[in-house]
Amino acid sequence: MTPADLADLLRATAAKVLVERGSDPAVLPDEVKVERPRNPEHGDYATNVAMQVGKKAGINPRDFATLLAEALGQAEGIEVAEVAGPGFLNIRLAKAAQGAIIEKILTAGAKYGTADALGGQKINLEFVSANPTGPIHLGGTRWAAVGDALGRILSAQGAAVTREYYFNDHGAQIDRFAKSLVAAATGQPTPEDGYGGAYIGDIAATVVAAHPEAPNLPEDERHELFRREGVELMFAQIKQDLHDFGVDFDVYFNESALFASGAVEQALDTLKGSGNLYEKDGAWWIASTEYGDDKDRVVIKSDGNSAYIGGDIAYFQNKRSRGFDLCIYMLGADHHGYIGRLKAAAAAFGDDPNTVEVLIGQMVNLVKDGASVKMSKRAGTVITLDDLVEAIGVDAARYSLVRSSVNSSIDIDLDLWTKADNENPLYYVQYAHARTNNIIGNAASFDFDSVAPDFALMTADREGELIRTLGEYPRVLATAAEVREPHRVVRYLEELAGAYHPFQSDKDMRVLPLGDEPVSARNAARLELVKATRQVLANGLGLLGVSAPERM
């Protein structure tokens, strides 16, 4: 019996008790919450549903809890239910019911934990979207890891997720990039507002190798050649770096296409005609303060040209026209204003502002030998995706970046993440998977096939703790998807590894027989428990885009 199964049982039992007393079961919440008590002596699970709805139903909460306990005591899979305090209910599952969790995991396999809660929902998930003016920096790298993991988690809950990269190839930063390339190709110093780093020289040299005449072309022609070729080369490198990091996108959308097609002008004309923009000082404004922005924003400047937000507005309209029910934007720490702007744009089109979600990621710092790492070999003043991967590898980079809430800045200690011991959180989780695999491999030397597992024999606390932790996985995934927090999966895996390592290390928890001992029903049950643990570890690591090694 999983926590979800128990929650369903509790709700059905509570509804029956209320009806029998002539009370309205509509007072019950849609989902009854069950939690694991901090003290295992209090039972396997606990709920406060009696306190939550007792008074609403006109019943003393403790009396309601007593009625629930009596009814649950007759239910299959419940060993005992006891009332505590003013109306808490502590529940202990029958051992065989705990074993059903193992069977459910092994039957579902790689699909264990998945659900259809988001079935039928089309989600556009835009992340990274770094300007093609340099390698991906640490902030973009964090979004690559988190965004990819979130996409996998949302898909695991049934959503149809499109991963999209907004290719910002229009605007002043592209001109500065082109000027920087021209300067490098012609032996001039980097422009004051230009881009530095060895990559600029590398790209400039590649352009010149393909077009030897480039440095001597007329200025406008030269600028356009280096702009066009440079952006193409830079973006090709960005895509390759992301691919090597395990991140690929379904759609690469060019910002310039919005302007070339007239989509920006059309979107702004639509807004002007709708009355959802207002005119002031010769410009047209959108009331983004109504949605949390710090000030209203100019959409059409007094000279008649579109402000930068014009492209964002047209892009949102384009996404909705492609049939997406929800547009999630994952943006950097300096983009808080975009929350209000994008929601205001949705409302201005007569759309639901809740079709827009903006997640803001905080800064990432690298630390080595206790000191901050500031410089990149390739990019000069910023640390890049390549720098991080070179230092700690793809697995550790992805895991460390997803491990914390994006609302928090993080320090990545390069010394910690390269350690091959349990102090390294990733090693701790991957090693748990490798240990399960080792036991399963060694079990082939014994006659396990002829012995049926008896899960009712697994009465030890370590066994129960591990089983209950496995049972939490579907609920963790559902919550991670609902609140857009992939780090919940990471922390769960560490909790699961924390339950498994003591189990395997305990001499009283032997899975394989000693010497010539025959395989017992309890040995067989424990082997199934190990198999279930391996499956859930692999499933969780897979959602993070991290490998599950067979040996370490």
C-alpha cells in the first residue's frame, strides 16, 4: 500500500463514517494528506484529517479520529490505527501490505512514479535562450540542467512538453558581437562595449579562413558577413555544448523571424486597437504594474519603433497560436520585471495571465580550495558550461545544479563534487545504485527462482523504512511537477540512498544466504526489495539526466 493508496482509503473510510452519522462528506478535502511520523514508534503514517474536518462536520475531532481508527482497523492492509492528542491518527500497515509497494514497483518498472495528472496539457517550456554572443555561462548552465529535468518531470506526469530555445539574433548585442569579431580579425582592440575572450578570436579566424577577403571588404559588407557567419558559428557551438551536456531542444525559435514576418508590428497593432495599451508622452504603454512589475513599460516608442518588449509580446502570441495551454519561461536573476510584463501582455490580448509562468533562477558560484573561481580559460571574465563540465563532469554538473531550489544562489565546491566518497551527494546516490546492482548480480549464484518471497517476514525497522521511502516516490514526482521544483527529486534520492546504505550494511539484513544455507522466503523478499530500490534510483536519476552506474 503506497501513501497514495492509503490516502484514498482514508478518504473513502472518512466519507463512509460521515454518511453513517448523517454528516455531509463534502467537507472532506479532495486529497487526504498522510505523512511519515518523525518517530517511527508512532507508526508508519499519520494524518490530521479528523482535526481538519471534524468541526466542519459537527463532530469532536478526537471522537471523529476514534471512529476512523475503528473503521480502519477492519480494512485490509491496516495492522492498527491509533488516536493521538486532540485528533491525530497514527497508522501502521500490515507487513504484507508494505510488500505490495515492492510488487507495484517491479511491475511498473521504468514507469513507476509516472502519472497522467497533466495529461492533455500542452506546455511550452522555454529555457537557456542565451544570446549567441558567447559560450553559455553558469547561469545558463543551471537553467539547462534544471529546465531539462523539469521537462522530464512534467512529461512523467502526462504533459506534452515542447522544449524551446529562443534564439535572440536581433538587436544591439548582435551588432556589438559582430564589431568584436571584426576587431579581432583586423588586429584592432576589442570595442569598449564589445565581447572579449579567446572564443572571439577563434570565431574570427574561422570566418577569415572561409572568407579570406573578409577583413578587406567595405565596412557595411564586412560587418554583415561577420555578423551572419559569427552568429551561425557561435550558435552551432552552443547547440553542441548543450547536446554534450545531455540537453536538446524541440524548437529553436529565431527572434529575427518575428520582425521579418511582421509579427511584432501585427501584435502591437492588435493591442492598440484593443484599447489595452495607453498613450502617454507620444509613446504607447502597457500597464504591467497591475501584474507585479515595478513600472509600466513602453511598448511602442515615440518614434514609432517597437521597444524591446514588443518582440516578447509577439513571441507569447506566437506560442499561444501554436496551441500551448501553458507557457513557462525560465529566466535569469535580473529578469524579475518580466513576470509582470509577460502576464500583462497575456491580459492585454484578452488571454488568461495564468497561461504565463515565469521561473527566476539565482546566481551560481564556483569554489575551489575555499576561494571563488572567477576566470574562464575560453571566455575570459565569465565561467562557462564547458569550464564546469571539465572540472567535475556532466553527471556532477547536472546533479549539483538541480540539487537546490532555483530561488537560492548556490556555491558549487569543485573539491566536494570530485570526491569519490559518501561526502559527495552524487557519489552517495550513484553508489547506492551500484551496490544494489552488485547484490542482484551475485544473487544469480543462488537458487532464488525456486523460492517465493514472503513480504510479511520483513518486520525489521530498516526494511520498513526502506519500503516506505520507496512508496513516497510517486508523491515526490507529483509535487515536483506541480510546484516546478526538480530539486525535490534530488533530495528524495538522497533520502532513499540514506535508507538503503544502512540496510545493506546491517549484518542482520542479509539478502544472500551464508555458505551452504538454502535461500529462505525472507532472503527472496529482501532481494525483491533490493531490485525495487535499484529501479527507483534508476528512475529518479534518469529524470535528472544523470547516469545510474552498474558498478563503482
